Amino acid sequence: MLLLALESSCDETAAAVVRDGKEILSNLISSQIDVHAAYGGVVPELASRRHLEVINPLVDDALQRAGVEKNQLDGVVVTRGPGLIGALLVGLSFAKAFAYAQQIPVIGVHHIEGHILAIQLEKQVEYPFLALAVSGGHTHLFRVDGIGQYRLLGRTVDDAAGEAFDKVAKMLGLGYPGGPIIDKLAQESDDGDIVFPRPLLKKDNYDFSFSGMKTAVLNYLNKLDAEPDKEQLGQISSAFQTATVDVLTKKALRAAEAEGLTRIVVAGGVACNSGLRKRFAELAETERLDVFFPSPILCADNAAMLAVAGHHYLQQGHRSNLDLNAVSSWPLEQAGIFSG
């Protein structure tokens, strides 16, 4: 089964061609960093316009690189939600029009579902496993018993971890996107004597909170006599990253133990963070866990990740109607066995 996959939930336009839900023939991403950098964050209207500009040529390029003609495709899988509604509508409208023109089925899937199943494109991770989905818009813990079988264990009650990274970077004047910049500074420095709080870490639940950590950084900056120098920027970045990684890993470990799970999949853009990867690698040894990280391109918002669920659902005979609409807010645990 050859699938065209499309992703446009936020500020990346992505198109991929995947065979049998596991073999990536092409996986292209058109970034919008240059569009949004001046604003220090994603501007929804500008994101939608850029999606409109690039999606058609990007799909043509993805098909060409895969060596696949339109009439060879067996279906189209596309992100239905959650995300920016205007951005989602661009991808969804294109997918439905393309499927109608080619007389092939279309299926809408959940963005987070794509992230937590992306690892299956590289390694066959057995179910059940714990999934930590951590990105600019999401920080969730799920028990995953199979494709379409997800139980929410915990989530952020305010900012997502990736959002907190970007906002702290903006406070420090580091630029956008802030996550990779903070990670680089943290690798080159240590925490010094800076200790930021770990919100909700002592709570019995598996929820997260990053708004307070962001405020703690702001309060620290306000107490300084002058703008932070290079050394101080490194220490602040390192201390913030240490605190964030500490919360993410300890909550995940606690949830895995409670659920009796020994496999953990970490997915989403923040899964590229070197500090997070290093700490989970240490836990894998000391706690006898199997921890899996997708390759960086599969951690970012991409289209190939959608094909795992899309292939499964199409094989089961599921289809989305052409009146399928985008949804900006859509809890994965309420999406059911079929997310279309």
C-alpha cells in the first residue's frame, strides 16, 4: 500500500510517501522559521498563507523523489488535528481534493498519534509501552496498548515544555526557535549555583506544569543588576534545561513503574533535546528500561509519521468522508480506535 501523507498542523508543511506504513520513500519538510523568527513565535495567519504557497509543489517533489506517480497511490493520510485551525484546513482541504481527483480514500489522523507511533518507522517497538509526547504544543503521557488504543496518564496543565523553552529563550534574547539554542548553551555550560523549581514533581499524579518555571526564570532575570553576560546566559539555560528534564524523566519513570511498563517511547520536537536523551539513556541502564527515541527528522513535525496509523486504519477498512473537518482541540484518548 502506497500512501501520500500530509502534515500542516502548525508551522511546517510536510509531505511524504510511505509504503506499507513502514518504508519511507520520501519525507520532506518545508520550514517556516524565517517567516516567524521576527515575531518570536508562530503567527497563525502567516503560517496558513505559507502552507498555501508551498503544499502543491512540495507534494509534487515528494512524489518525484519517491519515484511514484499519482495514479500509483492507494490513499492519502492527513493530520486532522489538533493544531492551528487555519493551518490544518490547508492540509486537509488539499488531501480531500487530491483523494477525490485520484478516486482513492482519504483518512484523517491525530497529530499526537503520529508522533508516538513514529518510532515504528525505524524500530518495531512491542506494545504496550509508555509514550511521552513532548513538543512545542504538547506534553502528554500515554499508555499505548496498540494503534488506536491510548490511555491518558498525565498532561501539562499550562504551557507545553517546548513552548516554555521558546518563551525562556525569548526572555534571554536568544532568538527563535529557542529550544535548540538553549540546548546548545546548556551543553557548553553548567548550572552554576542556579536552581529552578520543579513544579508538581511531588504530586502523586503524572501532570506537568511549566508556567512556574518560566516565571522563575523571569524573576531571576529581574534580580540581576545588568543584562546577563555570556556565562550567565549559559548557566541560566543549563539550569532551566536541567529542571525541565528532571521533571519530564521522573514523571515518566513514575508512570511507567505504576503501569508495570518497561518500554518508554519519547516523541515530539523536544525529544531532540540532548539533555533529555542523555538522562533517559542513564535511566535505561540503572532502571533496566528500554527507551526509544525516533531520529530527529521523525521527532519534528513531519508527514511520514502519520502513515503508521493511516496504513493500519485503511487496512481495517476505515475511511474518512469528504466532509471531514479540522479540529483545533482534540484529546487523543477521545479519538477512539478510528480517529477519522
